[in-house]
Amino acid sequence: MNNYELLVEKLDAFIRKFYLNKLLRGALLFAGILLGFYLFISLFEYQLYLSSTIRKSLLFGFIGITIFAFGTLILKPLIHYLKLGQQISHEQAASIIGNHFADVKDKLLNILQLKHQSQNAYNKELIEASIQQKLETIKLVPFSNAVNLNENKKYLKYVVPPLFILLFLLV
């Protein structure tokens, strides 16, 4: 396996981790929205004894928001993670990685563009040599480190308080 194929594999691994990060963030936000909205509706209805028409509209609103949030926050990243839908391109992934790693900034994007140009160029050998030279300089950079899954801990503040309130009310 040559260096360019290894680069493409590393980019694919980055893209999968990128969508896993979006999926994890979406799951936390979805749980927070679902629990918070459920608590709001339950306590609102409990305190005001609403008519059946208003309760029905609250129910359909809750169902609508739940379906919308599930589709946008969980289903869409899951589809991309499973490679079923349109994913970000290698060039877009290269620019995201370049923003994270200063020493890779434009080299990765240049490699991808050169490879694309070498497909229909007269001086293929020169372009391939340039690609190999640039690949050697970024070969050891772990692209998947550009996505930090631990950054999603900050979204726990949207899930934990409604969860504790719900558990407190249930007890």
C-alpha cells in the first residue's frame, strides 16, 4: 500500500470520527431537549389543568419537536457515519485538519489537489514525486486527533439537570 492510500485511509478515519463526534453531541443535545421539554409540559399542565384541546396541541408539539430533533441531531449524523449519505469531501476534511494542525495547514490540501491534477497531466512523474515528498512530511500526523470526543462533556449541562429533576420528581 503506497503513502497516498494510507493518507486516504487516515482521512476516512478522520471523517468517521468527525461524524461520531457530531452523533455524540447530537445525542446529548437530543436527550437534553427531550427531558427539558417533557418536564416543562408536564409541570405546566399539572399546575394549570389545561383543556383537552391545549393538551392535545402540547402533545403534538412535543411529538413534532422530538421527531425534528431526532432527525437533525441523531439521524443525520448517523447516516453520514454509516456512509449512507453525502459526506464531507477529503478536501473539506483536509481544511478542517489544517485548521487544527499548524504544520499541516496547506500541505494536505495541496497533496489532494496534486493527485487530482496528476490524473490527466503530461508530467505525471514530477507531480507524483512532489506528492511523495509532501506525504513524507505529514506522514506521522494523527489526523483523528483533530476531533476531540471529550469536548462533548460540556453538553452534559443540558442533560444532567433535567435528568436529576425528573428523577427527583419520580422518587
